[in-house]
Amino acid sequence: MLSQRMAKAYFQLGQGVDVARSQRALDGSIALFDRQLAELNSYAPTADIRDIYLSLQRTWLTYKAALTGTAPNKANGRTVLAISEDVLKLAHQGTVQLEKHAGSKAGHLVNVAGRQRMLSQRMAKYYQAINWGIGDDASPGELERVRKEFVASHDELQQAAGGAGALKESLDRVGRQWIFLEAALAQQGGDRLYFATDVAAASELVLQEMELTVGLFEKMSK
């Protein structure tokens, strides 16, 4: 999630979108990524998982330099877009290996919920990249693919949550915020800065709700 949120925030800063909040999101995400990667490197329970996180550490240093080395600009933004994919790929590999190591259905649901956080930021990342004029040829198609995955995964989590209780209520709130994010993502033409600000705000609201949902699935897995 953090790999995508940092790119999203960088692209928002480049467009002048909600600058103060975007800067806080970027700075906070960089600091949190540093801390969590150190924890994962220390925890890594197998040699294969350790190797993944060592590779991620090297790629992260390149990504961090791209995010912080210069003021946001389109040329560097294309580099940020590309490296954000490399960081995400390695982080996902680590997550898959940790899920296999845990070996539980509840662990799978925690990871699906956690991935929803990432998808919310990934959609916003691609929207902002396209809106800023730095998206690559694959960006529109990937935005649509991620949108469909988010919807399908939300349905899976709702089925797992059952018909009542805190999990259902949390996922219902996510669903209501998703309506606003999906509508914002569909906006084209017109006032591009206004629409980009809508996506920035809506993606943060979905993320906040999904943080609560992930916590509830984590409790269920214990």
C-alpha cells in the first residue's frame, strides 16, 4: 500500500493537489515504510523470505531517492511510476511467502483486506499519473483492472464477514466510501485539478476505513 500511496502523493504534489496533505502523506509513508521494512528484515522466518526483503531494501533505496531527490517534476515522475511497480512486486512476493508460512484461511483474509488498502492507492496513483500526463500506455488498462479486482475482493470479504457484526459494519462503510472513489475515478475532462483533488480525498477515506477492516480481520485470525 505504501509503495502506491507514495507515488500517488508525489503525483499530487506535482499537480499542486491538496499540497499540505499530499506532503504529509508522502513524508509519513516514507517514514513508515522505513520502519516496517526494518521490522520485516528482522522477522524474516526463512532464507527465501529474507532474500526477498533484502532485494526490496535495495530497490527501496532507489525509490526513496527518486521520491525525495528533487521537487516533483514530470520527468522524474515517470521514474517514480516505474520504480513504484518494482517495489510493489517485491513487497507482494514477500506477502505471499509470509501467507504461505502462516498457512491459515484467516491469514488469507487478512492479506486480501490488506491488499484492498493497496488497491485503493493504486487506482489513485494511476488516475493521478494519467491526469498529470505521465501515465504509460498500460496505465488506463491497469486502472480498470484494479478497479474490478477491488470490487471482486470486497465481495469476497463481505461473504467472509457474514450478515452481522463489526466486520460487516466496517465493510459497509468501506462500500459507501467506495461509491465516492469510483465516481471520482470516472471523472474526465473539465476541471482536472478539481477532479484530482476529489480522487485524492476519496482514496484516503477508503484507506482509512480499510485500515479498520484489516484490524478486525487480524483479530479474527488470532
